[in-house]
Amino acid sequence: MLNAIFSKNFKKSFKKKDKIIQEKVKIRIRLFREDPNNLILNNHKLSGEYEGCSSINITGDYRVVFEFLDKNTVNLVDIGTHSELYE
């Protein structure tokens, strides 16, 4: 199972989300830590501002941005809707 580090920015963004989104985030992060390549997560590399990071889907619009620190540890960078993160 992957180790996850929650960045200050991730924690701040997480607290601003409603309880339903928070619960979905917890479920998807648990799934991600067990199997980062699970197809439901749509794990994909990012470019631009988040070059070197990747993203997983939480809902149709919500994403978690993360980066691998090593093969067993990820840093969860941010969470938000597609437009909050990428525009």
C-alpha cells in the first residue's frame, strides 16, 4: 500500500469541500493507495502548471493532484474541480 502525505494546500482545499465530496475523496484515496492504476481512477500525468504531477478522478469533475516522492510514497498536492485546478 502506498504511503500518502497530505500537503498543506491539499488539507486547506479539502476542508472547504462539502461532506459528500470529502467522503468520496476518502474512498478514492483509499482505493488509490491500494491500487494506483485502478481504471476507475483514470490516473494520468499532467503538464503545464502541474508538470511532474499526475491526477486521479474523484467524481466526474473533481480531481486530486499528486506526485510520487518515491515508488512507495505520494504527496497529495491539491483537490478541486477541473476548472478550479486547471484554469
